[in-house]
Amino acid sequence: MDMWMQMIVAAVASGTPLLFATLGGILIERSGIIQLGAEGLMLMGAVIACLTYLNTGSLTAAILVVIAVSVALGLLHAFVTVTLRANQIVSGLAMTLLGAGLSAYIGKPISGLPLPGSVPKWHMSWLEPVPVIGDIFAHLDVFTWASFALVAAMHIYIHRTSAGLHLRAIGDNPPTADVMGIPVQWLRYGYVIAGSALIGLAGADLLLVYTPAWTEGMTAGKGWIAVALVIFARWNPLRALFCAYFFGMLDSLGFRLQLIGSDVPTYFLKMIPYFVTIFVLMFLGWRNRGKLSGAPQSLGTPYLREQRF
């Protein structure tokens, strides 16, 4: 396998947690709620997955507990933003601070401990002889295959079903959706909770597949990159797939440059994904000036049922 193929394989591994988090963010923000708590949710997903796996030895139990904790945190964010109509940006930042602090506290006893097992892979030996495709897809883990299925399912759901139309309606024009009988508040609760579960699974995938040991702050800003990827993808699941793997490749680029003996300091190599994130945001802002951003029109605006047109 040549260097480019190795980078593509590494991009898929590094980009899958970003993809889960981006899809969760799309689901939440399509409903009109801003999600800036991805970093905290990913950290909580990672530490809970590690704790549960070390204590039970069951991968299934680890995933189920991660989902349960992420649902609870999503319910908290939904209560604050939907029911109490608090500032969504402040609530998201508070979720990040809560997740960072709580994960560091409960993760101290298990820091650096190796996991008792690994995530199973689907070995497709019949694909191995196929050039390029065999190198990429013949030995992927179940999380990666699940992310592929989730991208397809979410794209169909959002753009090809009546439930997806309701989702877009409550994000674009909740008063009109309410008049049409769509339960805006309950649906926003549901989508915030579901999206938070996906972001928590992103943290679990980061720990169980990509970095199989808990360390404090192990997401290293990946949650914030996922927030930016929601914007890059223009709230579209298919675009999110390519954006996540592009940034996954950037994340693995620094390590590859070190392997070939680059003289660039390690600290600068680790800055590549974050520098590109800022650059792309600036470029998109310049290119799309005066144009619609593609964001849900009521994103960040609390809905008051009593309000009129």
C-alpha cells in the first residue's frame, strides 16, 4: 500500500468520529437549535465508553451507556433552549465546559489504561484484489459502516420523506409549521436528543477505534471542527461525508509528514486542521457574501407559541 492509500485509509479512520458529530449537529440545527456543545458531548461519550468497557468488558454495554448519558445531556440542552428559551449559544458553551470538566474528573482513575478489546471489523476478503476499493473498504470496522448507512438514511429522511419536510419546516418557519399542526416543541426535543446521542457516539468511536485509551481532553478540539463542518456541509449529510474525510486527512497529514522526516516542528503540524478550518470559514464567508448561507432560517431563534406573523 503506497503512501497516498495509507493517507486515505487514515482519513477514513480519523474522519469517522467527525462524521458522527457532524451528522448529529446537522440533525439538531436543522430543527432550529444551535449546538455548540459537541466538544463536551464527545468527551463525555469517550470517557463513559472507556469506563463502561473497562468495568463490564462488553462493547454493547459501553455503546448503550454512552447513548443513555448523551440522551440525558441532550435532554438537558433541549430543556434549557426549547422550554426555558435560554440563549442557545450560552447553553452550548456551558455543555462544552460541563463535559470537559466532568470527563476530566471521572476519567482520572482510568487515564491511560488499555481497553480489554477492540471494535470488530467486517473482513471482506473478496474485495481485497480490487485496486483502491479493496484497500479502503475490505477491513473497515462496524462504526465506519454504520456511519455510511447513517449518511444515506439521513439524506433520504431529510430530503425525501414527510417527516424530513417537517424537520425542515420547524427549522425554517416554526410558526407556519405550528399552524399546520406540526408539534414544533416536541420535535425539537426529539431532534436535539437524537443529535446529542450521535455526537456522544462520535466520542465513543474516537476512543474505541481511533485512540484506544482515555486521556484528558483527548478530543483536542475535534468537537469544534465538527461544529464548523456543519457549516461547510451546508447542513447536508452527503456533503458532511466528504467534509469529514477531508479534515480527517488533514488530521493524519501531520503524522505522515513526521514519518517521512519533515523538519517542520510537531506543534505546527498539529495546527494544520485548525488553521484550514479558519481559512475555509473565511473563504466561504467571502465567497458567499450577500448570498443565503443554507442555514435554517430560524436557527438560534426561540419559538414562542403565542407569537404571530
